[in-house]
Amino acid sequence: MVDYHAANNQTSTGGVQIYMEQENDWDRDLLLDPAWEKQQRKTFTAWCNSHLRKSGTQIENIEEDFRDGLKLMLLLEVIAGERLPKPERGKMRVHKINNVNKALDFISRKGVKLVSIGAEEIVDGNAKMTLGMIWTIILRFAIQDISVEETSAKEGLLLWCQRKTAPYKNVNVQNFHMSWKDGLAFNALIHRHRPDLIDYDSLRKDDPVTNLNNAFEVAEKHLDIPKMLDAEDIVNVARPDEKAIMTYVSSFYHAFSGAQKAETAANRICKVLAVNQENEQMMEDYEKLASDLLEWIRRTVPWLENRTQEKTVQDMQAKQEDFRDYRCVHKPPKVQEKCQLEISFNTLQTKLRLSNRPAFMPSEGRMVSDINGAWHTLEGAEKGYEEWILSEIRRLERLEHLAEKFHQKAAIHESWTDGKEAMLTQKDYETSTLSEVKALLRKHEAFESDLAAHQDRVEQIAAIAQELNELDYYDSAKVNARCQKICDQWDSLGTLTLNRKESLERTEKQLESIDELYLEYAKRAAPFNNWMEGAMEDLQDMFIVHNIEEIQGLITAHEQFKSTLSEANKEREAIQSIQAEVQKIAQSNGIKLSGANPYTTITPESIDSKWEKAMAMVPLRDTALQGELNKQNNNDTLRAKFATQANIVGAYIQEKMEEIGRISIEMNGTLEDQLTNLRDYQTNIMSYMPEINKLEGSHQLIQEALIFDNQYTSYTMEHLRVGWEQLLTTIARTINEVENQILTRDAKGISQEQLFEYRASFNHFDKDHSGALQAEEFKACLISLGYDVENDKGDSEFARIMSIVDPNGSGAVTFQAFIDFMSTETTDTDTADQVIASFKILAADKTFITAEELRRELPPDQAEYCIARMAPYSGPDATPGALDYMSFSTALYGESDL
């Protein structure tokens, strides 16, 4: 006796294997359920007749018609395609048992162990045992060989149903009983393969009887699937019989099995298209990021090239603060975007090489070299803008100093000329005595001397005004007007002086006496007074210095000035002694002095007063110069502090640049270990960022102090910024190279040992540790790997290989290009021919394909992707709507243009 509840089977080759596990819910008591038994009788009878009719017979009653074993043996011969032993034609019970045993033995030889099922039960018409036997036959011959994505039998059949009905609304196949009760799943299976037979959108989930009848009738009429159940058999039970449904559904599977080959082909196309879509998305992302970065550079460069001058130092310092904000806030994210752009470009090119696609060529003006060129332009504009700001600040400081000096000298001169025109135009000599006329003449001579002494000041005023004009001083118009007024007045004074002198000389003959002492006093007092005024001007003069040497020069000049004071004091005493001598002579000769010295307005009191003022200004000048010396000493301290930090940071950057160069050549361990070590190394480098920020702080203090040179270091902040950015970019690129090697290894199936071997060979011939092999080094490396590239034929082969690894003709081969070449030589990839063959399957061996076929076999988004890019087919067998899949396939691999 055989129990079919837990049947295990062997393969047709005789080896023992479990092809499926019988279901635990096949309970003998359940078979007694009238509804389930009715469904199984009807389904199994229809299934048997679908095969028996091929031999021109059928059964009416499943337990009665198989009792003599004849039709049972015939059924097995039909479904197995093999001949069974000759049956016995006798009518006796023993003949029937022998026939049934022959059938059961044949089932056992096909790998099915029958437990609790014996020939006697079948001969006796045991309905339960007969149905169990037929179910076992169905499992073995109709369901066992179903295989979908490494699942088989029941699981495979269920997965096939789920895949085929996934796009349909209100269909969710989870089992072989309740999921089929509303009939929509049956209709979905038919519509998926033959959409011309079913109007699926017209079906309603709340009308299962109509749905089931529609599916059964269409399947029987157009698909040659016999009607195995009535709609009422399924609708009127709480839970349809699972084995009846599985039997019915297996008939649909076998009817549509031809479409499975097309599905496999569609999967290949989907895979290829998915890679293409991902690459196109990366290309779009690169184009957008490149466009955004170039647009930012395009907007920023004109701002940096703007040289609109400001009127004051404060306005230029505001521009300097805006530039510092740009450097610290706005530029760093763009530096990161530029680095990410290069990494994305390298990753995309690696993926394209791995998927056997042509290299990505960005649109015009968006190459990495274009980005670098624009970035170089930006940095050049930055440097020029920073230098212009500093030069403008120096220029405006110079202008403000000159303007103040101009107005100071102009005020002194205007004060001196006040009343001089009135004095020169008076006619006092006409009514004066001889002595008075002589006095007036001497006085005029003294005035001429004073006038000549003031000529230098007028020239200084004009020179300062000219310099202000040349330096484009914003208030030049006011300066020019004042200067012109002074010059015009000076010309007028010259003319008036000449006229008065001529008038006095005409009356000089009438004047005989003159006090030579007064004259001598006037002549010596005037230059001395002018010297004192010049000295006071110098003592009050503003000064701007930029280093200790300049302030020490001013201090030295001031000390030299102080050393002349003793001689000046002697001159002052000598002048005062002249006045004293006048008083002495007047007293001794009884002369009555009329008042002030007729030859000059400079009195001894004014000389003493100015001398005292000048002497009081000397210590003030000492204090101011000492304060500036202290300031320059402090500036020198700032220079030394910055230089100390800059020398450390510069040496650190240089050391790390050399170190990352060695690391990229001497990396050991797995690629993942190398990647981890590089990222740890990157983290370690980024931990140095506080030192960079500290250096930026010191640099800001130097700029705020308006320090423009530093003799203690050769490093500038700009040089260190560029070095730091290059260090970070080099580390990021090295990490990206290792990531691309991992991507290459995983995509091409290259083992870690092979990568080590490739790296060892590459490093062995990289004699200069440059990270690239020259042509002769690469040739020697190929020879060591077994390539014949030495003779004449080898030269052409070597030229072919160089065109692959060095398409730009630079004469050097990078390690990434070397790995790509070696992985291409040792692995297989999808080709255009394979994709064309897949499309040919979907097109039922036609040389073209239609949009309807693409939409039926491919997911919607990939179907539309193909339709949008396929050119119309123009062959001799073309039909309306025909699409050329061959050109499309070759274009995917860069072998022709769409």
C-alpha cells in the first residue's frame, strides 16, 4: 500500500531527489467534503481527457473508467511519451489488478513513491484513492518541471502567476485557493499573453461568476484549455480546492510556456536598459552640477574684476571685508562641489568602461578641463582683486595724507598773503620823509626776500595738487580751484612787488639815511622766521610708515634736526642782539624811534614766541615718533607670529603631499583595507583644519594692521590656501581611485589576488614611482605577463593596446587604465550582438519590432525608453509602426549613432 500524502520522487535519470514536498493539507477527511471532491472530480477528469483525446478516447467517471487499468496505462503513455508493457485484456479481477500495477510501477520508476495507494483500491473504484493517484500524476508530469527564477513546482508556478498578474489592479495572487475566487486572476493571465482576447478593464471584482465564465470560455475556445470547473464550483464554496485550482492553472502555464523564453530575453534587455538609464542619470547630474558651478564662476568673476574706485579708506575696507566673507563663506562649498564633480566624472567613466559603453563626453564647455580652466580664471581674478584692494587702500591713505598736507600748507600760505596786496598797493611813500622812504625801500627789500622764501611753499602746494590729480583724488576739483587761486594771487603779488619797488627806487635818490641795523635785522630775521615756520610745519607734519626701518629713518632725521637747535638758538640770539644794538645806538645818539622796525614786521617778541612754540613741539614729536616705533615693533611681532605658523603649516602640507604620493604607490592589504586606511588618513588630515583656521586668524590681524610685507617667511596665505586645497583634492582623488578599483573588481569578478598581482607588476615597472608607466615600461610589463609585443607583429599589437589604455596619446598609462585593460582581457561582458539576439526573440524572429510588442514584454518605463529612441525600420519587410532594434542595440555600445 502507498501513501501519496508525502510522496518523494526520483529524477528520470534514476537518481534520488525530492522534487517537491507534498502538501500537508491533503487530508483524507477533506476528500470526503462533497464540494472539494466535486471540484477535484471535475478538474481531474477534464485534465485526463485533455490528454486522452490525443488517442481518440476519454473518461466519464474517474473512479469507474480507470478500474481495469487500460485507460490509466494509455493516459501515462500519452503524457510521458513512452510505451508501457502490453496490458492484459481479460475481464477478471486479477487482469485489472495487473494492469493497474503496471501503471503504478511506471509511476514509481519516474521517481514517485506511492504510499498507501494499491492496485486493489483502484480496481475496487475507491474514489479517494483514485483522486489521490491522479493528483500524484498531475504533480509529477504537469507541475514538477515548472521552474521560475530558481524556484520549482508549486512555488515556481505561484511565482509565475504573481509575476504575470503584478501589473493588474484588484489581483493579488498569494495562494491557489482564495486568490482565484473572483476570477480576475484567470482573466489577467489570459490578457497578459493574449490582450486581444480579454477586455480586462470591463471586468468587475464584485461579479466573480461572469469573470470566471469569461476566462474559462475564452481559454476553451481560443487556447485549447478544456473547461475543468464551472464558475459555481468556485464561487459557492468557502474555500476553493487548492489542487483543482493548481491543476487548472498549470494548464495555463503550459499553454503560455512559449512566452517564458521571451520573458528571459526581456529580462536581459531590462538589465541593459537599466544600466543605460542609470548612466544617463549620472550624465544629467554631472551636466547640471557642471553648469551650476560654471554659472557661479561666471557670476563671480565680473565681481572680482570690478575695479570701481571708492572715495575713502573706510569704503575700501568694507570691500575688503566683503572679499574676506567670500573667501571664508561662499567659496569653500564651491571647492567641495568642484572636487565632487571630478569624482562623479571618474566614477561615471569607470561604470561606462565596466558596462562596455563608450566614454562620456560632456557637452561643449563642460569638460573637467573646462571647469579647471574656469576655476584657474576665478583664482587669478581673486588674486588680482585682493592685490587691487590693498593697493587702493594704500593709494587712498596716500591721498588723504596729501590732501591734508595740501590744505595745511595752503592755509599757512593764505594766512601769510592776507593783506599783502593792500600793503603793496598803498601810496605811503608819497608823503613820507626821506628816512621813511628809505625805510620803506628797505622794508620792501625785506618783503622781496620773504616773498622769495615763500616761493618754495607755493611750488610745494602746486606739486601736491598735481600729485592729487595724478592719483585721481575724488575732490580734485576743489583742490585745483584753491591751488589756482593761490597761484593767481602769487602772480599778482609778484607784479605788485615789482611795481612798488620801481616806485620806491624812483624816490630812493631823495632818501639818504637808513638804519643798516634795522635792515640787517630784517634780512636775518626773515629767513630765520621762515626757517622756524618750516620747522613747525615739519614738527606737525603727519607721517605714514610701513616698517621699522622707515620709522627709524624719521627718528634719525628728527635727531639730526634737534642737533641743529643750538646753532639756531645762536642765530636767534644774534638777531636779538641786532635789535638790542639798535636800542643802544638810539639811546646813545638821542634818536627817537618812531615805533616798529620799518623794514620788517617780524618783531623780537614774535621770534621768541615762535621759538618757544617750536621748542614745545619737539617733545611732542618725540612722543609721536616713539608711539609709531612701538606700533611697528608690534607689527613686526605679528609678522614673526604669522611666519612661524606659516612655516609649520607649509612644511606640514609639503610633507603630507609627499606622503600621500608614497601611500598611493605603496598601498598594501585588501582594497577595502586600503579604502579604510585612506579615509582614516583623510580624517587625520581634516583634524589639522584648526591650525589652518588659526593661521587665517593671524593673517586677518596682519591685514587689519595694513602689513603688506613679511621678511620672515616665503609663504603667503594664498600659497598655503592653494596647497591645502590641493592636498584635500589629492586625498579625495586617491580614495576615488580605490573605490573605482573595488567597483572594477566587483563588476569584473577579479579576485583580490589578481589585483595584488596587477599592482605588483605595475609597481615593479614604475621605476620613478610616478604612478604611471611610460610606453617602454608598459611594454616590458606586458611581456612579463605573457603578451607577444616584441616582433613586427607585436608592434602592431602593442599599438592597438596603447590606443585602448592611452586614448589621448599622452604616452603614459595609469594604474586604473592598466586594471581596466587587464579586467577586459580576462572577463566577459554583455555585447551588442547579445542584445540584438534578445530583441529578436521578443520580435518572434522578425528583423523589426513594434511598440505593442515592447509594451507587452518590457516594464512600462523601459518600453517607452526604447520606443522614444528606436528609429523607424525601413527594410523591405517593414510594416506600419515597425522599429529598428538592431541600430538601437549597436548604439547602446557606441558602435553607431542613433
